[in-house]
Amino acid sequence: MKRGCFYNVLFACVVIVLFGFSSYFWFNFFVRGRSLPTPNLIGKPVAEANALCLDAGISLEVDTTRARNSDKVPAGYVAWQNREPGATSFVKRGSRIKVELSSGPLVIRVPDLDAQSPRTALLRLGQQNLKMGNLTYTEAASDKDGIVASEPPAGTVVAAQSPVSLLVNVPVASNTYVMPDLIDRPLDVVRPGLEANGLHVATVKFEAYPGIADGIIIRQFPLRGAPVSGRDAISVVVSKAEETNIIEQSTQPARPITQ
């Protein structure tokens, strides 16, 4: 009984060994016999890469719609292939290898950040593989707020992760006044006094108002007592003998308030 079990186990072992040997043999004969290690085409010119593929019995496909930046592979040479090269990676004869060529090192230029906020500049610099350097703020009497200059200047070719320092203009702080009461006062007298202090009468509307002489302010905005500065537009309604609904827009820009 024991001997019968021994023979059964021995027979099973022999079958397993024969099966493994047979699988290995047929794999090498049918699969590896018709395959070969994938050639390494990286860093080679197209002509040499094509010759290597022809010798191996495979075809080369160059993707002309895409290119890859590379600091190690010269422009026009193979920078990428769709099959991993090496002795452990096999490719069948008659198959195709697709490659992309190098366009040379990546050229990074400082973007134009004129009039943009520091937050937007930070995002754009990150997209260009750059980083933000020093931020300097200045108060200048200028209509342009935001970034006014960069170092290096916009368009300069720089290396990846180079810092870009920025000069940011912030609005000049305007003096704040308490809006005076303009009602029942002549526009011709009020307007020069307001503009002498940097306040801007932006809109004047004429409206008929019985019993009041022409040119007298009958409504105002902002109202009396409200805070007002040189950046705020003042609107008034002025009496006129006949209502014409004429709106006069001041063409003079707001001027900074002088102390």
C-alpha cells in the first residue's frame, strides 16, 4: 500500500517536470524564437534608429505631430519610444515601434505680467515652471494698478525655476471728507470749491422746480454727511426754468487730492 502511494507521488512529480520543460521549450520555440529584445533608440538620429529597426525586422514610425523637450537629447534625435528597451522586453518581428523626436531644451521666457495681481502672477509663473522672487510695493500717481515691472523683464529667456521679482503699484490713498450739504446752493459756486479739494462732480441733471432760481442744487448724491473721496463721483440735480432732462457728463478726470 505504501509502495503504491510512493509510485503515485513519483509519477505526479515526473508529469509536472515534463510539463514545465515542455512549456519552456515551446515558449522559446514559438514565442521567443520569433521575438527579440526591443532595441534602444533613445538618443539616436532617425537614420540610425531606422537602420536598427530594419536589421531587427521591425518598422519605425516617427510621430511628426508631437515633439519632446529634452536637455539630454539633441533636437531631431529620438527622445521617446513606445516600447521599453532592454533584454527583458521583447518585440515581435514585423511589428512597429513609434518614436517622438526631441525639440531640444525647453526655452522658458518670463511672461508679460503687466497690470496683473500678485496672485495671478504667481499662478502664471508656476505654469511656466518659474517661481516668484521678491515682491516690492510702491504708491505711484498712476492710473495703472497691479504689476508695473519685473526682473528679469518680460520676454527674457531664463532657466527653469528661476525667480522673478515683481514691482507692484498700489492705489494712492485718497483723503476722505465728509460730504457737505449742497442743497440750495448755486452749482457755479459749489463746483469750483469741490474740485479744488480733489472731489469730482461727475453728473449734473437739470430739472424744473417752481419757485427756485436757475442753477440751484435741489438734490445731491452722496448725501450730506457721507464719506467721500477723490475716487467717488458726485451727482447733483440743478433747478432750471423748464425741464429738459439734460445730463452733463464731466470730461475732467478725477484728480488726486492735495493736502
